[in-house]
Amino acid sequence: MEVMLVVHAVAALAAPALAHRWGRNGLYLLALAPAAGFVHTLWTGARTSSHDWAPALGLSLSFRADTLTLLLMYLVTGVGALVLIYSARYLDADDRGAGRFGAFLVAFAGAMYGLVAADDLLLLYVFWELTTVFSYLLIGYQADRRPSRSAAIQALTVTGSGGLVMLAGLIVLGQQAGTYRLSLLLADPPSGTAVTVGVCLVLVGALAKSAIWPFSLWLPGAMAAPTPVSAYLHAAAMVKAGVYLLARLDPAFGSLPAWKLTAMGLGGLTMLMAGWRALRETDLKLVLAYGTVSQLGFLFVLFGAGIVGGAIAGAGMLLAHALFKSALFLVVGIVDHATGTRDLRELSGLGRRMPWIRAAAVLAAASMAGLPPFLGFAGKEAALAALLGWPVPLAVVVLGSMLTAGYSLRFLWGAFAAKPGLEPTPLHATPASMAAPACLLAVLGLAGGPFAVAYGEAMAPYFTTFRGTAGEAHLTAWSGFTLPLALSALALAGGVVLFLARDLVARAGTAISLPDANEVYWGLLGRVNSFALQLTGIVQRGSLPDYLLGTLLALVAIGAFSLLYGTDQGLRVDVILWQRPERVGVALLLVAVAVTTLWMRSYLGLAIVAGLTGYGVALLFLSYGAPDLALTQVLCETVSLVVFVLVLRRLPRTPEHDRRRMRLGFRLAVGLATAAVVVCAGVLAAGARVTTPVSALVKGAVDEGNLVTTLLVNIRAWDTMGESSVLLALTLGVTSMIFVRSRTETIKPVLTEAPRGWLVTPEPPDRQWAVLAISARLLFHLILLFSVFLVFNGENSVGGGFAGGIVAGLALTLRYFAGGGLELEVSLPVGAGILIGVGLLLSTAAALIGLVVTGSPLTVLSTHLHVPWLGELHLSTELLFDLGVYILVLGVIRDVLRAVGTELDRQIKEPAR
């Protein structure tokens, strides 16, 4: 299973290159990824696998393919491959976004594959949110259209919010069960009030993902996406995620009253409301969209019942719905592609001129309406049989089936019938690669009926996980003349009546229609934004000193309360004021510098004095025998000082007089109180240690080498990777605020107009510093060489990727000071985004290499290589990780220099033009 995840990831990364080389035909090659997943699933069958992720936390990369998982895998990979083949001709030949479309679709297929295969609750949540992100990108594929952007944001907001609620529920279940392994939790489910609350929270996420009321508003809006996206995400994949989670947890928690009431109640309401709305839509795609919401409600009723009969019917309908609804969506795409419209009021006479497409639509719609011998009929018959002892749900399902039959007939009539008073709609030929997937899916729905019994037997291992008996429910193409058959005939007859009375239904629907879901959503969102704006106006006054004062006072209050009432009275605290006399001098120097900042009257002087405190801390590190920390502290302070100086160019030389400025005594008191709380907390934390320090563990495990690097790159590598990502996000966020224009603009064209000499500089001769310019060119390569030395030296001595990256960034800074933005471009003509991406890729590769070779991520692999003139070179995944950090930090500094350097230069000069 892990191999298939890697295959999908590689295919997604390669999609832009394939599209660049072959255009939309590259989608045929991308279809090989989900097709390989289908074959792999068919070949390997049920299986399990697990790899350690964070053993200390009990987390692992665990996957399991049982009967239910295999069903979803077949749908995700099989339909995914057909949709990619279909898309190769659905997209325009000159569509430049084919690579992006293919990458998002394959990545979504991989995320959905991982979701159904995950056997760990937190891993399941990771893939759950990945499907949310990729669906957002697919729905908003046509980003130049406002409806696409709005629909994407709406889907992301609704499903993402539901996912966060679900995460809380998963954590509650995992904690109550004592394990996050899904298979173990289901084998021995916990009980109690907390479990009931956790199950309800999980249901919220499932309801949101599968568009069950009140979360159903996002799916019809998502029809702004390209039709292949709708056929895949909203028929066979994404919306099935909530149904899958419900089906997965059903054997363990289906007997809970809260489970039945929530799932069956909201599912039945959704089935009726959406089915009624589908009868009144004029856009063929929206007819199917509301029909999808209705059918999802039907599935929630079946799996929410918590009985094996409901699960049998649900399994039948789950497969049938994926086949007939994806086929119908593809048919709508063909009609739209051939005629340029989806409005059933404008379509006429297509049936005779598109016989194959009409035949596929008839087969799929017949399965959706529940006609024998289609698989949809077998599923509906099993549902009616399972609910015979449940009067209210049974009535809801019969009424919902009437609505389903009604909008199925309306869809066929609207798409293919010759309407009186309308000329035949002009159309062009349909490519075979578009027609074949739709026809194949429709035929599978027909062929599935006779094999319904075999399908039920194949799903038997899942059904046996339920407590109780199946009763009369079973999957078969024909069970004789029974009460369920009579109810099914009643539903079909009611559907025919609803179709024949479509004009009356439309008028009745207009008279009793509920408020439009989109209007409700945007109205609520507008109220939330208005409230947030008013609240922001109260607490965000634009005064940084006020924000800092509030933060420090809160820290003092919370810290003082904790120290007075939250500490163990029996705690022994040993305080050693100093061990070496020079530390006293450094401490007094730090205090003097810090107090000096209170009297500074210029921004530049304040930045310099504040920087001296950082250098003083580096001296303290040195006195404690920590040269690695001291080096990093000095480098960070230097970079910070450079950034301060560059930014100060846009500020006045001295702060403006502010009458509200806090008095010196008050500021000093707040500072002393904060210091006292922080020092006390640090002392108490050191005295409260009950386990062996990590440093001692590292010393015992490493005979020689840099212990700090071992700690950061090996033992705490996940933390280091996370911190690197946070640093990246913060940098991009801050620097983006400086850019008025697009970040993609470049100054490289100017280089062709500038004189190309030993020094390339845009500054006038009277503003050049010749000594600095020459020194920068002479020292640049030596500094870069030293930065590389720090990377390779960091494994055994002082250095590391972070320190080396900062040193390389300082070399770039020197070149910028010497020649401005043009000199910066000449010294490193590689974009910051490329550097950052390569850095993250290398760091991630260091983790994946261990996973591929040993089965465990972050496993250190090492070897020695003899290099002429250099001697023995130790190569390891630790070094690869450090190289990634080095390149990432270099990219971050380059982006900072471009923002606060080159971009501010432009903004300063423009007003003078």
C-alpha cells in the first residue's frame, strides 16, 4: 500500500512535466498511476502493514486492507483511472492548466487511497485533510472565475471545519480506548459518556464530508468544478469518505442511541430535502448534485441503523451509487462539451444523434431509479427488507425513492428528449475516450445486478463484524414477489407521477421552497466577518507597545498565580548563582546593555543595543562550553540586525513623541516582574526533573561527534523539520506583506541593460563604496566555502546546516550591501522558492530513505567515501538532512533580502520619480 502512495505522489509531481511535453495527452500516462493501484489491489487482496512513526508516542504508519477497504480502493483507483482518460479529451487542447489539473487529481486519488487504507486514527485524519485540500484545489481549478473561487472556499470552510471537530472526536476515542490503532479500537470498543461525545464529534466530520444536512450546502456549489472532478470527487471518492467512516465505525458504535438518532435522522431529512430540490433544477449537473446529496442521505440511513441488514444494503448501494452517478456526471460533461450548455430547457433531440451516450445514460439512470436487474435495484430491495421493522425510516426511504425515480426520468427527458417548440440542439462529435468511460461504468451497473449475490458473499467478512443477524436483507437481482418489491413498485409509480406532473411540482416547489443554502451560508459568513471586524477594532488598536504590554502582563499574572498556588511545596530547588567568575561579568554586562535600551532615542541605536544583548547571551553559552549554541546565537543576531537596519530605512530616525508613552518606571517594573517570573519558572522546571536528561542519553549513545547535531538531526528530527517549516511559513508571510506587486516579477531584464563588469551595481558612482564592493567580491566565495565546511563539520564539531545556511546568507548580504539588488541577482541567480523547495525536499528525503531501506523513517544510514585531496568523507542521512536545512535557510535569507532590500529600494525610489 505504501508503494501505491509513493506511485501517486511521484505521478502528481511529474504531471506538470508530462503536460508540458505532451499537453493534455499526458493525462493518459497519469491514468497509469490509479490503474496500477487497481491492479495492485486486485493482485494483493487483504493485507496489513505497519512502520514506526513516533514510537515514544505510540504512533505508527499503519495500513490495513480488509473487505470494506478493498471495495473503496477499487472505486478510488478504478474510477480515478477512467476519469483521467476522460479528462484527456474533456480539457481543451490549448489548456495550459492540464498539468496542474492532472497533478491535483492524482494527488487526490493518492490521498483518498491512503484515507481508506489507514489503520491509525491520526493517520486517517492526515489523509482526510489532504483530500479536503486537494478537493479545494480541484473545485477552484478555474481560478479566474469567481464562482469557482467561491465554491472552493465554501467547500474548504465546511469540510475543513468538520474535520477539526472530527479530530477532537478521534482523540477522545483514542484516549478512551488506550490505542489509536483503528483495528484494535473496533475489536474492543470503549464505552461511556466520553465515548458517546467522541462518536458524535466524529459524526460531525462525516456529515460535513458527505454533505449531509446542515452541511449539504457546499456540494451543489462545488458543481462549479470541471465535470470530471464532479464525477470523481462527488460521486465515487470524496463524498464517500464520510460514508466510509460511518461504515467503518458502524459495527462498534452503531448500537449507541446518539449514533442512530444523528445518522438516521439527518440522513433521512437530507434524502427528502435534496431529492425534492433535484425535481426543480434546470441545470443537468445540479440535478445530479442534489440527487447525490439525496443518495448520500440514503446511505447514512442504512449505515446509521447499526444493524447487519442495513450494512448489507449500504454496501450494495455504495457500489451502485459510485457506478451510476459517476457515469451520469460523465454523460453531462459529454453533453456540455458537445452542445455548450447543460440547461435542460435548451437541449432538444440529442437522443437520436447521440445513441451511445443516451444508452449509457439510460442504463445509469435505471440503476439509480432502482429498476431490475440493475445493482441499484438489488441495493434498494435489501434496504427496504432491512427496514421493515422500522416504520419511520422505511417511509422516508420509500418517499425518497419516489423522488429518485422522478428526477431520474426528468434527467433523461431533459438531456435527450425532443421537446416541442425547440429546434434540435447543434452538437459536435464526441471523442471515443470520453464516451468509453461513461459507457463502461453504466454497463458495470447493469452487470452488477446478476452478480449481486456473489458481491454480497465477497463482502461477508465485513458483515460478520456486526452483532446480530441479517434477517431478510440480502443482495440479489430478484428475490420474488415480496413486500419490499411492492414498496419498490410503489416508489417507481410515484416517481412516474412526479415526472408527469413536473410543471405542477415546479410551481409547488417554488411556493414551499426553503431558503437558498448559498444565501444562508454567505449571510452567516458575512455576520461572522462583521463581528470579527468589530472585535478586532476593540482589541487591535495598532499599537505594538500595547500588544507587548498586554502579553507581558498576562505572562506575569499567569506565572505568578502558578508559582504561588501550583507548585509542589515539597519540591527541592538547588540554586547555584555562579560557578565561574567571568559569568558574573557577562551577566552584569547584559543587565547594563538591557537597561541602556530604556534611554535610547533613535531606532538605529536601539537596534544595535538590543543586538548587543544577543551577543552577550552568546558569551554566556561559551562560558558554559556550548560553542555550537554560541555560534548560532551570533549568526542569528547578525542576521536580525541586518534586517532591522534594512527595515529602518522606511521609518523616521527617531520615534515620534507620544503623550501616551509609558513612563520609564512603569516599563522597568514590568520588565523586572517578567524577568522574575521567567527565572523562577526556569529554576523550578530544572528542579522538577524526574527523568534522565536527554543530553545524558545522547552522551551514552554517541562516542564522538557533535551532540547538538545528533540531538537536532537524529533524535528530534521531526521537531527540527517542523521548526524549519514554521520558519519558512513565517518568512513567506512577512515578506509577502512588503510586496505591492506580484512576487513573480524579476529584475533580471535590467541586467541586460546594465554594464557587465567585475562589479555589477546599480548605484551611481558617487554612492559606491569601492572598498566594500571589492572586499565583497573577494570574500564571497571564501565565506561560501566556510559555510559548506560548517555543514560537513557539524556532524563531529561546531557547525551544522542551520549555521552554515546563515553564513551563506550573510555572504549574500555582503554582496547586496556592495551592489544592491542587481548584485544580489548575479551572486545567486536562483529563486528563493526553488531553494526553499529543494531544502524541504532533501530534508524529507532523509526521512524517506530510512523508511524505504529499513522500514522505519529517520533511520540513520551512513557510509565513508574517500575523496582525493580531502581524505575520508562521512556521508549519512544526517548530512542529507543538514544539507536540506542549509539550502532552506539560504532560500529564506535570500527572500528576506529581496523583500526588505530590493523591494524596499524600489518602493523608496518610486515616489521620487
